[in-house]
Amino acid sequence: MPTYQYACTACDHRFEAVQSFSEASLTECPACSGGVRKVFSSVGIVFKGSGFYRTDSRSGAGSTVAKAESKSESAKSESSSSSSTKDSSSSSSSSSTPSSAPAAAAS
């Protein structure tokens, strides 16, 4: 059940009351029997990031950031494996040529 904050309009007494949604708002101050008003404040919890909304879990609307990262990771692993095979083939054909050094520096 939610907790509501109230403030008296006559004596400025502030208090909290635990009430259900269906209960009527309080109208009388417990200290001086004057009129009260509800005090509204900022939200106590904020959900940030992905995964908190209904649209985040749909199959077609998956995280585009995660998909892009996985594609770039696979591209990096493919390019590093192809460059390592190029380096090993060039070094096996001629081990003392300076052409293998610039290839290693470029990657």
C-alpha cells in the first residue's frame, strides 16, 4: 500500500499516512483539526537503460547496439586471423626479407 504525505494548511504540520488506492484522501489534521493537502514529491525510483519496457523484449526490436558490437567483434576476429596467416606465410617463404615487418606494423 502506498504512503502519502500530507501537510496542514493551518499549522503546517507534516505527516504521512499509509492508505490504499481506493481510500478517500485525509481532510483533517491530527494535530489541530485544520484542513490538509497532499504533498507531491519526485518519484522514488527511476528505471534507466534497456529491458524495462514492453517494446524492449520484442524479437524484431532487439538491441541494435549489441548486434552492432557482435558484428564488429566477428569482423575483428576474422581480420586478425587472416592477417596472422598472411604474416606466417610471408615469414615462411622468406624469413629475412623486410616486407614482413611493415605488414606487422600495419595491423
